[in-house]
Amino acid sequence: MDYYKIAEEPLRAASLLKNDGLYRMSVSMATLAIDLLLKSVLYRLDSTGDLLMGHDHIGILRTIEKRYPNPKLRAVVKLSRKYFNDSRYSNSENFFTFTEAIAADFIEYVQQVKDYVDTGCQATIEDLQKRFSKHDS
């Protein structure tokens, strides 16, 4: 599965929704983009892991950081995980929480995660050989 490619759509949706004043849904799409970007690296490292089935952004990052450490991203990922549910399952009286500023912040968080995936998590030839080699038993 190409999680990286799939992440493009919710990232674009986050920007469009923010521009239309739908800030809660913009945050929701941004957190989904972060989820997918993190899974794009996790899938390369462990394509059979249980973390691919859920939305444990923190657990996914912990697994990825064993190979590609980036402590600066932890706060962003914690916020993403918190708002992943909050943006989807909010009561209407909580909508005021979702402002243009928070939507813009989350779009920036997606960019930070994307930069990490693009530059900090590059696969080596050895990684790819291990991933795609046939296992002789």
C-alpha cells in the first residue's frame, strides 16, 4: 500500500477546508495525513505490524524512531493523536476550539512530518534489499 501517496489527498483537503472556514474538518484531515505519512515509513520497516491497523501515532513514531530518531517531532505527533479523535467526535459546543490558527498549525505539522519522512527516514539500499529479498527457509 502506498500510504505516502494516499496522504496527499487529506493534506490537500486540510488546506481547502481551512480556506473554506471548516477548521474542525481541516484539523481532521491534517491528522489523517500525519497518520498516513507515519505509516508510509512503518510499512517499509514492518509491513505486517499491528500498528498499521490502528491510529496510534505515538506508537508508530516510537517504532520508527528506533531506526530514524527525531525527538523534536514527538510533541507534534502527540498533538496529532489527541486531535485525531477530538476533531472527529466533537460535540457541536466544542467547535469553537477549532480556529483558523489551529487549522494552520496542523497543516504546518503535516509539513514537519512530511519533511521528516522525506529527509530523515530515507531507505538505504540495505533496507530495500532486506525488505524485498526472497526469504529462503
